[in-house]
Amino acid sequence: MDLRIFTEPQQGASYDTLLRVARTAEELGAFSAFFRSDHYLKMGGVSGLPGPTDAWITLAGLARDTSTIRLGTLMTAATFRLPGVLAIQVAQVDAMSGGRVEFGLGAGWYEEEHTAYGIPFPKEKFGRLEEQLEIITGLWSTGLGETFDFAGTYYQLSESPALPKPAQAKIPVLVGGKGPTRTPALAARFADEFNLPFVSVAESEAQFGRVRTAVERADRRADDLVYSNALVACVGRDDAEVARRAAVLGREVDELKANGLAGTPDEVVEKIGRYAAVGSERIYLQMLDLDDLDHLELIASRIAPQLG
């Protein structure tokens, strides 16, 4: 089981805070990647101070301020950026990092943040997402000296030089979500990894099955994709430490145990094993208290060694 760190900076985090978390994760050696959300507005009863940070500006900084850990988004919002511009941004950050970027792209869903910052919130989001994936992967895969054209419902490109190219021969693309039909089909076309955020073991088993079926129908091997989950983490050496961490998050321990990875290291390892049994190969640990670096150390020392 591959463990990764997943952060939600819109809840309140500066670049320096994110850098401390990324560097700590890198130094501990137990986490293969540092991911962040792509949001411009806080959620729930937090101040959100000092205010939002942009996902790809953050990752550009981390590309230069870290050296080995992989970097990515769960998920970049397709509503925030034009696909040609986004292809340039991601390729540039990949080059800046020496080829450590992974690219998660989602349709965008949080209407209030669009209203707050004057970003259009289109009704037809899924169709735009599909075209963005086709354009971005098409631009990256176009041969040097060739041009890329696209005539879609929402976007049109003509004689694009399709530059710059990423450092990697192929940037891994992540697609995710709970939709029973269109989402698996989209993953089958474009994804190297399929991610499910904050769902149960049973829901994961069902959706992974739908995706595997869609992938095979698209004449790909189902095992060509990585299947992953994102889950909130709240781990303690004992029940008292679990309760203390839950209180900082403003959450109940029983709720966190039901819906995330909460409890002692042995309890969390057991639950991760249940996700692994239904096909999950990678866990994104949603870390909500970014000042609690001891939490990372505990997971690295007491959970990661048990997962092999």
C-alpha cells in the first residue's frame, strides 16, 4: 500500500506551512507524494486565514523547494482554467520538479467559491471536463514539430505548437468520482489512476468494479490503472491522543472511525487492509491539522512499516 499526503489549504495555510508539511513528508521517507486540493474558498466553520493559495503556484514553489517527493492535485478544477493554459502550467511545473508531477483533473463543484472570486460556473461541467482532458493529453502527446487542432463544443484550438512538453514522457493523469456511468468511461479513456474521495469500503468495491469493467471495454487492461482512496486521517498512540486530535478538527471520534482512518495505528492498519482487499493500492491521507507534524511522524513510524 502506497501512502500519500493530501492537504486542504483553503481551510487556512500559507505557502510556508505547506512547505513544512511537504518537506517533513519527504524527509520521513514513508510517503510517496504530497498532494493538495484546488479551492479558493474555505468550507465550514473555520476562518480560512491567511486566505487561499493557488494550487499550481504552490506546486511550482514546491517543485523547487523539495527534491524527491511527487507532487499533484486532488483535483484541479476544470472550471478555474482554460485547458491550453493549464497544459502549459502543468508541463512547466513538471519540468521545474524534474518530472515529479501527477495531474488530477475534476469538473469543479463548489459554486460559492466561483461566485466569491468572479469565476464563471457553467452548467455543463462534465462535458467541459471531458474536452479539457482530451485537449491537455493531446497537447502533451503531440510530436515535436507537429501541431494540435481541436474542434469541440466548448473549446477550439487551431495549429497549436503544443509546447512546452513535460519532463516526463507521460504525466500520470488522475480521474475520480462516484458517478456510475460517465465517470468510469472517462477514466477508461484518460486515467492512469482512479481515485475515490471519502467513501466506504463497500462503495469503493462497487465503483472500482465499474471502472475496471469500463477500462476493459475500452480495450485496456483493468490493472493498467492504479486504484486509490482519499480518507481523512486521525491517528493517536492511544485513545486519548485520538480524541485530542479529533477535537482539534472539530470532529467526533466515532464519526471519524466510521468515515475515515481514525484510531490507534493498529486500528488504522486494519481498516487500510479492508480497502486493500477490495482493490485499493494507494491511500491519500487527508491531513487537516497542518501544524501537527508529529501526526506525520506517527503514521510514518507506526503505520507505514506494517503495510509493506
